[in-house]
Amino acid sequence: MESNKVIENKKAKKKRNSQLSDTWLRLRKDKLALVGLTILVILIFVAIFADFIAPYKYDAQDLSNILQAPSSEHIFGTDEFGRDIFSRVVYGSRISLQVGFIAVSIAVIIGGFLGAVAGYYSGKIDNFIMRAMDILLSIPQILLAISIVAALGNGLTNLMIAVGISSIPQYARIVRAAVISIKNEEFVEAAKATGSGDLRIIFKHILPNCLAPIIVQATLGVALAILTAAGLSFIGLGIQPPTPEWGAMLSGGRGYIRDYSYMTLFPGLAIVITIFALNVLGDGLRDALDPKLKN
Amino acid sequence: MGDRLLEVRNLKKYFKTKEGMLHAVDDVSFNINKGETLGLVGESGCGKSTTGRAILRIHEPTDGEVIYNNENILKYDKNKKKKMLRKMQIVFQDPYSSLNPRLSVFDLIADPLYVNKIYKTKSELSDRVKEVMDLVGLEQRLINSYPHELDGGRRQRIGIARALALRPEFIVLDEPVSALDVCIQAQILNLMNKLQEQLGLTYLFISHDLSVVRHVSDVIAVMYLGKIIELSDYKSMFIDPKHPYTQALLSAIPVPKVGAKRERIILEGDVPSPVNPPPGCGFYGRCKYREDICKEKTPELLNIGEGRYVACHFVK
């Protein structure tokens, strides 16, 4: 009997994992999420080692070889200045991934925090925060981003800040709604009864239970952020040529789309693949973070 | 009679609603002695749970005093309140929604210890968690399980373990068994009784189920529309209920005997709305003894001798 108990305890100890490794174990069972994760890792790898992967420099012009179709020399073809599109897509991953992730991080962190505070405290604080969000929402997102970049000046950092700030209201609204639906659960009262502070209750008990909508919105948001950044680059704010950026390449190739569609095809594909990878990974992560769905 | 541990004086909790003030708990007073159980009964929406939560300041009371160990805990600041909560805990009604679905059994029970920084090392913490699990009869192998994997009885044991982790003296049991089926109810009630003897706990036992309350309580208080209308030791309450509402309530308990006959008092009408209640007795509209005075004057909870208190103009 006694030895049985010891064995049982040992088992329990062995099984005790941190939440992180628990999540990983569950994520590993989700094949599609693993595909997404792999693609994302490759993309990040490409962005970091762009200097070694790209066969040409991203701004190397070869005016005798403009608008070439894909060939063994230029596997994605060349653009109107004879620049190698493959190299530009590779270098472009740096900017696009940065803009996508950092802008969304800004929006999720600030918007999520504001939304959580508004939802949790309700009353005057809620009204104040959400009316401020309504003001932001009433301005079209791209217009808002334009005015922020115009105020802060050009540049990658300012672009990310602009795109981030302009999508804060979405996250604030989603998080607020989710927090309101959770905060009256009894386990929140139980946490209050044990003397937990408000911040601990929000971060440990409420937010983990409303991750699903946040993750879904954030993975879609990365795509949206890349496109918004592209839009800004297109009107001359944000990323300046010749720096490659997927969105800017897309809009740059727009004029040639009928005869030289590969100019838009490849950067477009890059965006599609990134977003696809993020979405499946986000779905998988959402399920993996929920112990209820553990099989 | 033991020493007085908790004294509730004129406790009030009003909620603002669109229609007006909702008097959830209206001028409630009672005492609980150390090591005893006060059973608080009443129908749904009469303010039982709100009373329990107001005592622990989960919902801040509107007015009144809660005197615990000769100190008014409603005057405590944030730090003192946190210390107070170590001594006073609560077990919730629904073992499904009172446990955070994202946390494992270990994390759920360790959370109060962690929040109050009771233990410095991890091994001390996990020893205490295991100790509490033994205390409430939870198998050690469940330590990494999540609540959704367990049945209602085990979940409620987790809820009890969480409350016990901080070594409290006083526990509010907010309908701890009403979400469980009958045989599990008995298990949990026996566990409560065992823990009370073992640890010298004092309970405020909130329930709508009279047979359950009878099983555990030393003193019973009956609530109706935010007020206590009758308070007495459990024996005399069941033998000789004084208030017409209590009489009706007790006559509704099924008798476990074939062919047993008893007089049932069927109440007519509904509970009036607790929003902006008119003066007078809350039971006025449903009482068969009603007279004009009941409509004008709210009866007070008066001592009628032998430690019994009744709020009715006609019980002396």
C-alpha cells in the first residue's frame, strides 16, 4: 500500500509539466499547425539569412534584362528595372514580417490591455476608454495610419507604430467583450475571495479564458497589417523604394499585371503563404492552449 | 455556548438597477459561535448568497457591520482585508463554473497559497497542496488533471480544498451540495462535518434545501425577501416553527414514509419584487394571518425567549 503510494507520487511528479510543455505536447498532435509552424520558421530563417540566400542584391539593376520571365538565372523573373524578383521577395520578408508582427503586437498589447481594463472595471472607466476607441474607429484605418505616419515622419518604425495604433480599437473591443463574458463566472469571485489582486485576476484567470477570439483576430491581423503597410508604401509613406517590401512590390507590379503577371504573383504568394501559415498555427495554438480540448 | 466568532449587524446590500434600488440584503443580523454552523435557508433570490458574499466583502456591503473576532472587518483597508481573507473563505455552489478551466488541480489549490505568499519554496507549496488533497479525499494521481476531466463530487472537493489551503477558521458554504446528486451530497456533507470536527471550523451554510440544512446546522436562520424572519436552534425550528412562512416552508419537506399524511400549507401568490420594497412585512401579500398593521409596519426580529427570534407582529 505504502509503496504503491510512493509510486503514484513519483508518477504524479514525472507527469507534472509546465503549462508551456503541456501546450507543446498538444500542439504536436496537430499536423496542420505543425505545417504552419514549419513554414513560419522557414520564413523567419529566410528573413534573417537573406544576405546568404538571395542570389542578387535587392537593388542591383540590370537594365539589359528587364521584365524577364522566370528562368534558371532569375527563378522568379525580373522587374521593370531588371532587379531579381526572388532576391527582392527574400529581402522583402524582413520588412513584411517585422511590420506584420510588431504592428500586431503593439495593437494586441495596448488594445488588449485597454479592453481588459474597460471590461473588468466597467462603469466610468469603461465608458471613457471605449468612447476613445470609438473616436479612433470612426476614422478609416488607412486614413488614421496615414495621419500618424505624416505626423511622425517616414520610416519603418513609424510605419509599424502607425499600423499598430490604427488597429488598437478592434482588439480593445474583442477583448472587452470576452472579458465581460468571463468576469462574472464564479471562479473569478473565488479568486477575489482568496485575496488575488485585480491584475492577477485579469491576467491569470480572465485573459487565458478569452484567448480564442484574440488569437484568431491577431493571426488575421498580421495579414491586414502587411497589407496596410503596403498601402502606405504605395502612396509614398512608410517604406521607401528601393527597399523591397511585399506589399509595395505588389502595388509596383500592378501596372504590368496583364503582360508580366509574375511580378505580382510571387510577392502575392509570399503574403498568402505567410498568412496561411499564421492562420493554421493560430488555430492550432488556440486549441492547444485549451486544456478542455486535450485528447 | 461557545465563544462568538462572527457577528453580523444590520448588514445591507443594495444594488442599483434601472427600476430603482434592489434590496438584496436588508438589515440582516446574526451571530455565529466558534465551531458551530449557522444554516441560512430561503428560496431563490431571497439574498442568501449575497449575504455570504457581503460578509467576505466579495460584494462590498452597502451598510452595516461584520464583526469578526471583535473587529469590524468592513473597516479594513486593502492589506488587512487580504489578511482577513486567509481566515475567512468560501465554497461555491456550482463546481463547474467555480473552477478556472485552464488550471490544473495543483494550480487551483495552490493559487490561494501563491497569492498570499504563504510558502517560500516550491516543495513546501506542493507538500501543502498534497496535504490538503488528502484532507478532502482527493487522490494524489489527480494532481495534474483539469477540472473538466473530473466528476462533480471531485470538483467540489477541489473547491473545498482551495478554501482550506489557507487554513481558515470560518467558511461560507454557498449551497455547496445543491449542484450534486444525492449520494454525492451525502459524501460532501459528511466530509464537511468531519472537517469541522477535525479543524474546528465555523460554517455559514447557505442552502435552499431544508433537509440538508437540518443535517448540518446548529442554528437555522430563515430568510425571506432580504430579511431574516426567523432564527432559532435547529431542533425547536423543526418542532415548532413560529413564522407563517417557516411553517409553510417546513410543511413542504417530503416525509420519507409510505402513507404518511401531513398538513401541507400551500402559499399563494409570488414573492414581491425586492426593488424599492414598500414598508410593511414582506410576507404580507401571502400571509393568511395578515392584518392592517402588517402593511404599515415592518416587523422586527424580536427575541421570544429560549434564544429564538421571530419577525412577526403576532408571535410574541
